[in-house]
Amino acid sequence: MCTGGIYWANIGRIVYGISEGRLLELTGADDKNPTFSMGADKVIAAGQKKIVLEGPVPEVEAEVVEVHKGFWNKK
């Protein structure tokens, strides 16, 4: 779920395995999947709700990357 959706759903904590930058490396530039290059910290800072942000979590990075490999189209 994107950070905007999490904000509006009143979820108070986000734990993520890899950074937005690392995810962008995996997704690449693709017209079918345009990315929004803004980290969750910036989205949360623009809001008025307290949301705890934890991550990236190094212990699960390899597993998260493996799940994404081959899923995204790269040009």
C-alpha cells in the first residue's frame, strides 16, 4: 500500500524492508509502471497525523529484493 493510502486509512506505523531508491532500481523506468520518486518520510512530513516509520530493515532486504526480481518490467 502506498504511503498516501496508509495515511488515509489511519494506520499508525509503517515498517518497510527496502528504501524507495532501492525499489526504483528494481522497477526501472517503465511507461506501464511510472514511479513516484518520493520517500514515505516526505509524504508523512506533509501530513498532520503521527505515523511511525521504521526501515529499511537490513535483515529482510535480500528476501524483499528476491520477491521483486522478475516482477517488474525493465526497459
